[in-house]
Amino acid sequence: MIQLPPLNTLELVSRLRRQATEHKGNAGKALLIGGAPGMAGALLLAANACLHLGAGWTILEMLDPASAHANAEQAELMIHLASKDAGQLIANTQPDLIAIGPGLGSSELAKDYLRACLLYPRIPLVIDADALNLIAQDKNLLELLQARNRTFHNSSVITPHPGEAARILQLSTQAIQADRIHAINELIKLTNSIVVLKSHHTLVGSSNHPPLVCQQGNPGMGTGGMGDVLTGAIAAIAAQGIEHHLDLWEATGIAVQLHASAADSLVARHIGPIGLTPTEVILEMRNLLNRLI
Ligand SMILES: NC(=O)C1=CN([C@@H]2O[C@H](COP(=O)(O)OP(=O)(O)OC[C@H]3O[C@@H](n4cnc5c(N)ncnc54)[C@H](OP(=O)(O)O)[C@@H]3O)[C@@H](O)[C@H]2O)[C@@H](O)CC1
Ligand SMILES: Nc1ncnc2c1ncn2[C@@H]1O[C@H](COP(=O)(O)OP(=O)(O)O)[C@@H](O)[C@H]1O
């Protein structure tokens, strides 16, 4: 067991309670970017989490042309084909929050979108999966992330699993797992970001907040797409947090704990650990959130 104070954020969920007159504009416009060919599902999972956890609008920039169309099973999602001129597209969308990475791939278009996100000022930015791999490979992208966080403090969160953390720090996955507290502190120092170092006992920390450990979660969460769901959950809670007085640090902590607690609650009812799906975790997170507000 990692000796760190526990993440204990769920009492903050009550700030998401809605006043009678609130409308979608109060719940935030989230722009999610990723879903290259073969990995459209990653972006859809993040988007479904974002929708079911309450974002006002969930807009997708999908890199896979074959998947960039209205989804009849989830018609609420606004799915665009990611086109050239990423900067202009983001400026036209005027998002309240951006999440980039699930299934993003490593194409030139993927890099253009990541660069445009890192240059887009001020708003909360969630960086996951292949977006982290691109930052690990390209010093210019890392410098853009560092500069963004120097100018807009605590405006970005990165959510590496141990493999992605290893690529960013140029270590092995085993080295990350052997000293996770050292790894998260190095990630914070290098990127100036809020950091979620995932896996059993996820750690959350930033330059202002010494790392905390999430004591919830279980091995049923080891299914492809589970991290994409976390990205969408952080996006939804941070997007609502803009008008509901939750900063990106608080929204991230809530999402991490809600995600792991939802998986535990399903396993307690024998829905997993074996065969637990990210989609079931999304619906259980919604259930838990509405019970807590
Ligand atoms: N439906 C879809 O479209 C889906 C699409 N997806 C998309 O696929 C893309 C590639 O992402 P990915 O995470 O699958 O592969 P990758 O970055 O090579 O990492 C794997 C390696 O990392 C490590 N590792 C990970 N967790 C660990 C842990 N807890 N504890 C310890 N080690 C751990 C482990 O490394 P090893 O131990 O082997 O060194 C493992 O082999 C990405 O864009 C994603 O969004 C997925 O989201 C799935 C659903
Ligand atoms: N054994 C475990 N105990 C607790 N949480 C786990 C365990 N295995 C995986 N998880 C959680 O599941 C999620 C997996 O994320 P990730 O590896 O990014 O998935 P993907 O890339 O397939 O979407 C993370 O939130 C991680 O903390």
C-alpha cells in the first residue's frame, strides 16, 4: 500500500447540484478530439462518459472519416470529421474545455490538433493516451505544454497509465511502477501539469498539491477503454465546474474517485470483475453522482 494521504473529494460533488433555472450553457461545452481509424471507439467512450456525466454539449472531432457521422445509438453527440486547420476549427467551436488523446494516433493531423490545443489559451485541457505519446516523442510539444501551464497555471491535466508515463520520462514501465511517488513527482516537475498516474491505486498530484492516492478501484478495470471513460468524466465534471465553482484540480479528483468507486460498486454486485465494461462504469458513475449531489 502506498503511504500517501487518500483522495477524498466526493463531498465536493454537491457543488454540481443544478439550480432550477440552469440550462446547457451552464453545464459547459466540451470538445473531445481523437478517434483515428481503428480507434474511433476510444473517442466514443470518452464522449459517452462526458455526456452521461452532465456536460452541456459534447462535441467530437473524429479523425476517422468512416466514423465521423451521427451516431444513431447516441444521437446527442455532435460528431464532426476532423479537418485541416485545427486552430481555426477550435476557435470557431469556442469550447469551454478540450480533451484530446483517446485513439488520437500519431498522424500529422493528430499532431496539428495537439499543437492547436496546446496553443489555445486559458481553458481546461485534458491530455490522455496518444496525445501523451506524441508529447513524449516531440520536445516542441512538451515545451508548448510547459509554456501553457506557466501562463495559465493548473489549466492542464495529463492522465498517463504507467506505459505512457514511462514514455514521457524515458524509463521502463517497471521503473515507473517500482516507485510511483517518484514518477508522479517527476511528471509534475517536467510538465507543470496536474498529473493523474493511473493503475492500481491511482495517484493525483500537481505543483500545488502533494500527491494523493485513490484507495478505490479494482482489477476489473483492466479493460481497454476504461481510461478513455476517465478522460470523458474529467471533461464533463470540469466543464460543469466552470460555473459550479470546481477548479480543474477538484474536478479531476472527483472524476478519478467516482470512476474507481463506480467500478467497485459494480463488482460488489457481481457485475465484474470479470467482464466489467467501460460502458457499465459510465452508467454507474452517473448513478453515483446523482446520489451524491
Ligand atoms: N475501443 C478503442 O478504440 C480503444 C482504443 N484505445 C486507444 O489505443 C491507443 C493505445 O493505447 P493502449 O493503452 O491500448 O496501448 P499502449 O499505450 O501501448 O499501453 C499499453 C502498455 O502500457 C503499460 N500499461 C498500461 N497500463 C498499465 C498498468 N495499469 N500497469 C502496468 N503497465 C501498464 C503496459 O506496458 P508493458 O508492461 O507492456 O511495458 C502495456 O503493455 C490509445 O490511443 C488508446 O486511446 C484504448 O483506449 C483501448 C480502447
Ligand atoms: N488493477 C487495477 N486496480 C485499480 N484500477 C485499475 C486497475 N487496472 C486498471 N485500472 C484503472 O483503469 C483505467 C485504465 O486506463 P487506461 O490504461 O488508460 O485504459 P485505456 O487506454 O484502455 O482506456 C485507469 O483509470 C486505471 O487506474
